[in-house]
Amino acid sequence: MIILQIETATSVCSVALSRAGETVCKVELDEPNVHASKLTRLIEQVMLEASLQLSDLSAVAVSKGPGSYTGLRIGVSTAKGLCYGLEIPLIAIDSLYSLANGFLLENKVSKDSLVYPMIDARRLEVYTAVFNSDLELKIPTKAQIIEPAYFDNNPADIPVYLFGDGADKFKEMFVEKKNIQIVSDFRQSASFLSRLAYQAFLDSRFEDVAYFEPFYLKDFVPLKAKAKK
């Protein structure tokens, strides 16, 4: 069983292939505004590196959001097009869930730890959720403004980990909080979907290719163009 995985919820444009839940190969770019121009090329590259054809795919998995409005739209549209053309299932994985899964796979944390995957939503706002060390959801996904007093009600003896492209901007804010660790430069990757997509395939948790839409969480608000002087 081979699944193509697409991750475009953040500035990282990432594509991976997995076989029975294990990542076979991946390619990714962490550059702004490359999703539209580079995603299909990355798909071609990963298929070439694995010596596979699109006809070998069993399903396509995509990071469904929350995250960048434009990135999600491009990733989901591409995934839906492939599934429709190849007549294979579409799998959608929550972006914060996959980010937390990747962090726990690559980092050892104590049993009582809480992990906060964070995707940048501009300024001091992030998309976040809270998971325990077993990847169980403790606080559902929300758009949250993070202020200095945000963690004051958390027990001081419980380790807290912040990571993702939304966490880096809080390094100075929580420098005095000994139980809060900000893991710098930990970024999203399509490889984090491998086990999650495989389990979804086994459970037949598929999306309707015609009607599925990304989980934007917030309405899209276009930036106003600056007036020319």
C-alpha cells in the first residue's frame, strides 16, 4: 500500500511517499510562496526518486488545516485532482495533529508533558491545540492570541513544549518560564502524515473528493494593498 502525502499548511511545501505507514522518501522546500509553482514538481520528483508511477498509488493524503489559506487551497486542490483522475481515496489529516505526531516521534518527552503545536496566524496569534505525550487531544484546535500570562494557570511542574512556525516568535516572551521549552525551527513535514494516513486508510476514513474543503478555521481576510505615495 503506497500513499502520496501532501503538506502545504505552512510555508513548507512538502511531499512524501509512504508504504504501509513507513516513509519511503520525501522532498520539501521551506520558502515563501512556492506552493503553486513547485508542488507538482515535488510530486514528480518524489515519484521519480521512488521509481514509482502515479498508477501505483493506493491513496493521497493531504494536510487539511488549519494553516495558510492559500497553501491549503493549493494542496487540497492538487490532492483532489489526483484522487479524481486516479480513482483512489482521499485522506485528510488535521495539520496540528500531524505536527504534534511528528514532534513526539522525534523528541523524547516525559509522561506528564503537554505539547502545543503552533502554526503562525500573524502577529501574536497562532493556530494551536494541546496534546499529551500519548498524542491524545486535551484542548481542541483554536485560533489563540498568546500573551505573557497565557500559561500562568498551568502547573509549574508540568513540562510544556511549544513548536512549529508559530512558536518561534515567543522565545523572548517565556524565557523566564523554566517549564516552557520552545523548540526552535521545528517545521511541518509531509512525512509526519505517514502513520496517521496509513491508519486512516485501514479504517476507511476517506473524504468525499467532490465536496471536501480544507479546515480554514478562520475566514480569509485579504491584505489591503499599500497606497502608493
